[in-house]
Amino acid sequence: MFNIRTKVKALLLNDATNYEATVMGWVRSFRNNQFIALNDGSTNDNLQVVATLGNFDETILKRVTTGACIKASGQIVASLGKGQKVELLASSIEILGDSDAEKFPLQPKKHSLEFLREIAHLRFRTNTFGAVFRVRNSLAFAIHKFFNERGFVYMHTPIITGSDAEGAGEMFQVTTLPLDGSAPKNDDGSINFKEDFFGRSTNLTVSGQLEGELAAMAFSDIYTFGPTFRAENSNTTRHLAEFWMIEPEVAFNDLEDNMNLAEDFIKYIIRYAMEHNKEDLEFLAQRLAEEEKQKPQQERAEMGLMEKLEFVVNNNFERLTYTEAIEILKDSNHNKKKKFQYPVDKWGIDLQSEHERYLVEKHFKKPVILSNYPKEIKAFYMRQNDDGKTVAAMDILAPGIGEIVGGSQREERYDLLLKRMEEMHIPAEEMDWFLDTRRFGGCPHAGFGLGFERMVQFVTGMTNIRDVIPFPRYPKNAAF
Ligand code: 4AD
Ligand code: MG
């Protein structure tokens, strides 16, 4: 057996000294031909490994370079140096993997996030990305824990589908037909997808919701957590072409139950990360504070990262209707002084991210749940309100991010749903399986989707969504 080692995190948490230990990890730096800063990814903190002068062969020491992978054994002793309580006094050092110092792109200095994005395969080995992806991992675990504790069934909905769940999404097509013009054609010249792999045209899913609804009509409480794909040409700090979404769907919930679930859920997972990733979050808070200092005063966030998270878990989200939000926006000085790119002049407009951010960052200064949107700007499956104009939709808006959750109570009334589908030109015959849930034992139900990366952005304070997913996919980029 080779893997007999202690993780750096465990060694640093333990105050004991004078015992033998073996560590393995990657060299962050090597000072004075004597002090190795070793990191194994278990924590952002490095273990100091001391190679006492004269005890090691020069040929070994030459290979202790930034990026190299080593195994070191020796005594854990009290550290004389500053910044750590214990260190490893090495009696043996073995090189597991060399790293050519001339060529290794990461140097023991600050690199820009843009540069690190180009070497996403190596950025895991930096402090910032170490912290980000440990927090991402914790949030993912907390999501499963939250739903598991509440008796939800984790449902795997398909990645390849024949349906367009949102009725509007731009989708990536999935096909095995040749692209060189030789694909089989119908009489009218269009591609004959009957000849395609699935015997029909298919795409990558934009949401697991519709399949999730089917499962909720049997298990009552389900959630999905998987990748979703949108081929929208959005080059923003909040959009990815491939992102992960969590979609709970709950039988017998109405819109208010849905909001309560979403708020409890968000607070729970933030609290989990605060308890389990204290050092990582403190590191990220520090990083963000430095980034903020570069900005002009009026653009700086009012709260630091820790303060913001603390505030969010300890305060109620502000709840208001779309109609109330429009009134606030319309009457705002910001609107009167024409500072919005899209002026707010009438009820019915779709809210732009500048409007959402005004509400959360300037007006309420806390997360906001907006509900009861005009039916014209929302999906066909949302439950129609008695006013004939709005649907039982809800979006949660977060400071610094904008929309983080989108959801609704679903239209469970067969006739109304069918009529809405017709109005919105959604082919009912292709959605027969979905309509079956309304034909056979339908019931009031509701659900929502949380964009996982936007949540990770919120908790880590990272400005660009491309820096919170290991290998981001966005227009003109699918490297790695
Ligand atoms: O608001 P959306 O489009 O809602 C749905 O897909 C529903 N089917 C959810 C449901 O009711 N089950 O997307 C939900 C969330 C958004 O609020 C946002 O956080 C995230 O998914 N999202 C994206 N995240 C990153 N990149 C993109 N291109 C995203 N599009 C949506
Ligand atoms: Mg939405």
C-alpha cells in the first residue's frame, strides 16, 4: 500500500507535536533551499516541511521546485517560524512528480483571474481556486443534505430530451447525422430526423422541471441537481452555456410554500458553508476586500463578504409583487433622472438586470422575492391568477448577482393549461406525457430552479461566473 499519509488539514488542526508523519502534496514554494510550503488541497494553508541543511542530497533538493509533487516523512515539531504552529522536520523526501520550474505557469506570486482562466487545468492549485472549489463542494453536499433531511427524493432527469422545457430556450441540438450536407432529407428539403439516432430531433436539456413534475406526482417531494444547457449568446459575468441547476418540485405546495422552501433552502446552504468553510470564506473575503479597494468609492459594496452572508442568513428576504416593484422603480429618482438604460414606464415590461439590481442593492439592500409577474413574460406552465393578467411566479434576486432563483406554482388545471399552450404555440401532441399528470390525479404543486453557479458566486464573492465552475463553457470557448 502506497497511500499512508496524513492530510495537511488534519496535521494543522492538531496541536500535538513530536510524532512521525508522512505527507504528500504539491510544492507551492521552496525558500532558502530549506523551507518547503506544501499544499495537498485539503486546506488553503500550507504545511512547512523543513529540509535541514546538509541532510539532503543536492540532486533531490534541485527537484523540489514550484509545482513538483513530493512525499515527505519526519517528525511533526513545534514551529519556530511565524504563521504556523507545527511543521514537519523531514527525514526523507521523495520526488513523486517533477515540475520544470522554467515552464510551470504558476509562480509563487499573484496572477490575474483572466490569466488563470486560460490555464483552468492548473488553477485548482492556487489559493483562490482552492477556496472556491472547496466551497462549491460544500454547497453541493449541503444541498443534498437539506433535501435528504426533509424526505425529498433525488431524481435524475434526462440530459438528452425531445422537449423544450421553457418553450423559449435556445438549445444545443444532439444528432449523429452527418453535417456535410449528406444527411437524409424530407421531400420539402428539411432534415429527416426519423433517420437520426433517436428517430426524432433531440437537444440538451434546458431544465429538468417537466420531468421533475412527473416524479412529484408520485413521490410528492423531489429535487433534481444536474447540468443544464442554454445556447444563448450571452457574454456576461452571470451566464454560462453549461450550468448546474437544483430544481425541487413539491406536490401540495402553493406559491407561498414555494417561497418559504426556497428561502429556508438558501439560508441553510449558506449557513452550512459558513460553518464548514470558515478559513476558505475568510480568505475569499480578504481577496474580495482587496478587489473592492480598486473600485471607485460609490461602486464598492457596502458590506464585506462575511458580513453579507451573516446578514442574509439572519434576515427575512423582502417579498413583494411585480406590480409593487414596478411602482417602486417607476417612482425612483434613478428612473426620473433617466439613469436606467431601459426606462421603467409601464406595467408589463420584463425586468432587466439593472432594475433587479436597483431593487436589491439600492432600495431594499437585501435579497428580494418578486412574485406574480405578467403572464406574457413567463412560461406556459405557470399557474394563472384570478386577475387574468398575472401568474403565480416568483424570482429571487440577490445582491451583486440579480436573479438567482426562478420558480412558480404550476398550472394544474388541465383546460387552462391546454389553452395557454395553444396561445403560446406549444405543440400539445408532443407534450402528451406532461399533460397526463393533469389528466390522472393532478394536484396543486410548485417548484423552482436555483442556478448553482450563481449561488456559488454569491457565497464566494467571485465576480465572474466563469471562475466558480471548474471548466466554464461560454460562447467561443469549450477548452479542456
Ligand atoms: O429562471 P430559469 O430559466 O427557470 C427554469 O429553468 C425553471 N424550469 C426552474 C423551475 O421552476 N424548476 O432558470 C433558473 C435559474 C435562474 O434563476 C438562474 O439562477 C439560473 O437558473 N440560470 C443560469 N445560470 C447560469 N447561466 C445561465 N445561462 C443561466 N440561465 C439560468
Ligand atoms: Mg428566470
